[in-house]
Amino acid sequence: MTRRGIPDKFTVDPAAPTFGPENLETGKGLAGGNPFQRLQHSGYLRAPLDKPLFQIADLEPNGDGLHDFYRQRLADFLARGPLEIEIGFGDGNFLLDRVVKHPERQFIGFELRWHLLRHVLKAAENIPLPNLWVSADDARYALARSLPPGCATVMHVLLPDPWWKRRHQHKRMFTDYSVILLARGLAPDGILHVRTDVPGYAELIEDVIRASGLFRPHDDSLAACLADTIPTTREAWCYENGFPIFTFYFQRLAR
């Protein structure tokens, strides 16, 4: 075990189940399960119109006839400017810093843990931050079914959970099919910005991205496009305690 109480060795079992299109139907492998069964976690049957909350379930018919309104609401938000997405924003420090620095851009942040999402939701309401929406849904479902293709110019996936155990491999953000969904959400030449503190996961990320054929190889020069980003809270802890951070910038191929 490392000093952080996590396994020393990151492993990949090719025979273990992985995330695929069928998981979108069954909900298995989606963090938190089917998004249409997560309403009790957020406490809202429908996202309140005075809150910057994005819910996948709002976009599908449920008998009250409001789904078209929510779809138009999302379309209007996306039309205001270039979009950045952060998947798994944790305490939100990185996301909020980007939102404040770039009022000309739109941001959607995904975080499954409601107590963390609520903190950022309140910040967005109190400051206010009209260019930020947050969601407690699994971003993979949103990218597959809810958000339009090519909607984002930048995606941030910063220190994602490596899901150490074999039986949890299907939950990893970087699987063959999940990478296809990330690419689907990015516009041509859009940037996929990834950081991890797990060496084995860093290797897997490069391998899966390369095998997809949807991105150019990691290019350090793209860091200049995100030169004003800050470390996440966890990342800062890693620096202070001597743990390396592996950072990648992958550019979506035009095709």
C-alpha cells in the first residue's frame, strides 16, 4: 500500500467487463446507476428554473410536457459561447476558477457526489455565475444521449477515480467506449485535458486514446491554451507530498 492507503499497483484485466453501449440501457457501470433513477439524490423532480442545475431526466418526456422546454433551455445556454466541460469536479475549486476567469465561455460541471455539487451550486447562485451549470448525472450518459455532438471545445478530466478493483473496471472513465463518448462531445480540434496521479492509469489513458484513432497524440504545446488553470485541491496535495502528476493534452481529430 502507498502512504495514501491505495494499492501500489494499477492493473488492467482484459477479461473483465468493460463499459459499452449496453450500459446506457441497463444503467450498470454508470456511476450512480440510471440517471432517471437519480432524482431522489438531487431532491428535484425537475431542475428549478432559478438554479443552474442540469438534469438528464428533464430532457426526456415524463408526462408533464416540459421536456421540450428544458431542451430549449439547454440549447439557449450552449448558444451563449464556447463550452468547457469538467467531469468529476470534486470541491469545485478548479471549475469555479475557470468560470470566474472566463465569463465569455460556458461551463458544465459533472459531479456525482451531491454534497460537493451543492457547494458549487450555491457558489454559482450567490456570486452569481450565469455561465455555469452543474449536474449530478454520469457525464458519459449525457455525452451519449443529452448533449449535442461536438458541443465542447475543452473537456477536463482531472484525477479521475482509477477504480482499482477488477470488478470496478467498467466504471473507469477511460475505456474504449467511454473515449468514443468523450470524442463525440468534443468539436474538431477540441482539447481533452487529463491529469492523473496514478502511473498505471496514465499508461492506460495513453493506450486507450491512441487505440481509438480519434485524437492526436499528447501534445505539450497545447498547455499554452490552458496556461491560466490552477491545480485541483487533490493535485496540490500531491505536489506538497511528493507524488507525481501526469498531465495530457489530446486534440480531437477533425474527422
